[in-house]
Amino acid sequence: MTAKSSQLFVFSQHNAKCGSQRHPVKRDLLAGASAAVVAVGVLHPIDTLKTNIHLEQGKVTGIKNILATLGNGRGIIRQLYKGFGIIVLGSACASAVRLAVFEYLKRNYVTGRKEENPTVFYTTCSCLAGLASSVIYVPFESTKQRLQSGMYPSTFQCILDGWKRRGFRSFYLGWTATVVRDLPFTVIELTVYERLKDWWRQKKTRGRVTNSVVLQLTPVESMFLGCLAAGFGGFLTCPLDVVKTRVMTSPFGNGGIPLRNIRRVVMDIAKREGIFGFFRGVVPRIVQLGLMGSIFFTTFETCKNWWNRYFLEYEGDALGM
């Protein structure tokens, strides 16, 4: 080993032990936004199909109409990617905030307390991160679902009509339903993912000396663990997702008052469709979120590792190594 490589090795070991990292908040913002763009871009068509299933109360005619466009090959991209522009922007911003807040809290409040009760600390961090991101995400999600359901032909008309009828509040129609759905999902997904990572690292390092360096996950490992965490969370929160979709796509009544709220939607589903009504779209939801979790966390971990390597090499060069 040359003197330069020896210095760089010692520097990298020191950097890893000290927490990996320069500019961790910028790193997490970039990684979270990148992960959301990739995951949403790949899986938005499944989300469109799921939304149409949620809106059906009898026979699933909406999904048949969409699938019929596959047969004639006309307008399929336009149909499946309704609301894509608005939601990819919202997801990028919200995911950047969610992951940055979560990683910040995890670094400062969980790492030193892991021996106490890591699950409680992960849950608390993910809950706060979910609340912070919901403020950004809900207006984009509400607009996207109204476009997906066919209520408006364009994003501009959707936003303009909402503003005329209800003003700024129209962008937060369904905020409570979204938080009721997304907060449990965020808590389940991030907590399960972090606990799976801890378990997997312990399994891989059992009987080995690691010199206190945090073992990084491979892309395949991140993909598998992310898929399990997101799919599990998606199944448990499917009823909340159905309720949220129907509240957000509620038509406006007199004075801009939505015709459906959470209580009315829950009672209507229970009366008309029974327990199975709350699990409409559960299969595409699990598939979508399982795939999204695998793509999202793989991209997120890869971006984090790339960022760390970039600054490691940058600082190494700056020190003349």
C-alpha cells in the first residue's frame, strides 16, 4: 500500500466512524427527491389504475375503460399518466423534506439511544417527518387525484376551479384523510425498514469485527427490505387510502362545501359495500407500494452512498491525498 493510499484509507475510516458525512441535510434532501422522482415516474400508471378502482362502487367499469385503451393503443400514455407532472413535483419536494427530517432526527436522537428502545425512537422520528411532509404533499396529491378521476381535463383548470369555489382551502381538501392514511403508513414503512436494516446488519456482522464502521446495504438488500416494509404498510393502510381517495374526489356543493367528509364516506362504504369496500384496490396498492419501496429505498441509499463517496474523494483531493 502506497503512502497516499494508506492516508486515504485512514481518512476514509475516520470519516465513516464520525458519521459519514459532510452536508448530511443537503445529501438527504437530494437523495429523497431523486428517489421520489424515480419511483413515481416508474409506478404512476399503477397509481392511476388504483385510484379508478377506489372510485368504483359496483362493477369496476373505470378500470375496464382504461384497459380498453390498451387494446386499441390510443391515448394510453395520456390515460395512465394523468396528473403525473403535478405529483412528481409534489413527491420530490415532500420526500426530500420527509427523509431529511427523518434522517436528521435519527442521527441526533436515535443513534445514541438504540439500546433503550429503537422502535419507539424510529416511530417518533417518522411521525414528525410525516407531518412535516404532509403540508407540502397534500395540495399536489389532491390535484393529482382529481385529474386521475377525470373530473378535470387539465391541471390548470383543476387548480382554477378549486380556487374559485373554495380558495386556498381547496388545495387542502382531504388533508385530514391524507394524514390519517399517510402518517400510519410513513410510521410503519420507515420503522419497519430501519428495524429490518438493524436486524440484517446484525445478522451479517455476527461474529465479525467491524471497527465500529456502519455496514452499508447493497442495492439488492435495500430493494428487498424496502419492498417488505412498504408492502406491509400498504396492506395495513388500504382502508385509509380508499377513504382518502373518495374524500379528495368529492364534488363541491353550494358555497364550495365538499359533499363528502370522512365520517360520511366511512358510513357509506360500510353500508353499501361492507368490509371488502375498504380493501378495494388492495392488490395494486401492495404491488405499487412494494415496487415503490424497493425502487425508492434503493435509489435513496445509492444516492446517499454516492454523495458520501463524492465528498470523501473531494476532501481527500483537497488534503493532497
